[in-house]
Amino acid sequence: MNVTVIGSAGAESVEERALRDLYLEHGPALYAYVLRMLGGDTHRTEDVIQETLLRCWNKQNLVDNEGMAVRPWMFRVARNLVIDGHRTRRARPLEVGGATWLTELGSEVDDIERMLSSMVVRDALEALSPAHREVIRATFFADRTTQQAADALGVPQGTVKSRVYYALRCLKAALEERGVR
């Protein structure tokens, strides 16, 4: 079965060849005109060009007839399509782009993940001995050096270092028990 696309080089009918010739003759200028009106949006520009050519096809307005020039008619149709599209978008609620939606969804997911993670960490901290919990709070949560934590806790710096080491090992085990890797 031989399929011929409208306006293709293998077009058999006069109308199909006329549409192809029309596109070749006026397409680049029409594309530049519509692209300028749409602020560089190539996808919408291609849609408008396609709709314009489809209307030419439906109206059988493929060649100059009865003194009517095709090019100005095509530009007017394209302009009207752009205006109609603009009015339609203004009448609808603001569309949310994919990236914006994903960013908003991502921030909500991040907030939920952060909240759940903090609950799991809080629970794991409660599983530590009081001395280990105290040294973790004095170093990591208070953002202190081991010497500053030793001064605050009233213990030698070496004790703080060893408690931090063992507290982190116990915390890691407690988190693994809760399914956190």
C-alpha cells in the first residue's frame, strides 16, 4: 500500500502539490512572523503554521483565485490563531509548567522526607545511653569542637572523642534497626 502525505514530494493530486508549493513559498516567512509574535516559542509556532495550512487546505485556498492573494490571507489567519490562543490562555487559570510542578512537589516531598528522617533520628537518639546522647548533642547539634564540648560537659577532651566515636557506632546500629542505611 502506497501512502502519500499531504504536501509531500510524492503527492499525486493538484491540491496536494499546491499545498506543498504553498508551504515552500510562504512557510519560512510565515514561520518567522509567527515566531516573533510568540516570543520565540517554536512549538507553538509550528502548531500555528500547521493550523494555518490546514485551514488553507479546508478552504481550498491554495492558489490565488478571484483576485485574493493567498499570502496576506495566511498571515491574517496565523495572526488570528495567535490572538485566539492568547485569549484562551488568559481565560483559563494559569498553567503550571512541568518543572514548576515538579519543583513544588519535590519541595513538599523533601519537607516530608526531612520530617520523617528527623523523627527516625530522634527515636534512634533516644535508644543511646544518656552519656552518648549528651556528647552527640554537645558536639554535632551544638556545633562545637571536641574541646569546646569537653569544657561544656566538664570532662577531658579524650573522653569526648571516645564517647563520640562509640555514640556514632551505636547511632548507626540504631538507625539500621529502623531501616535507615
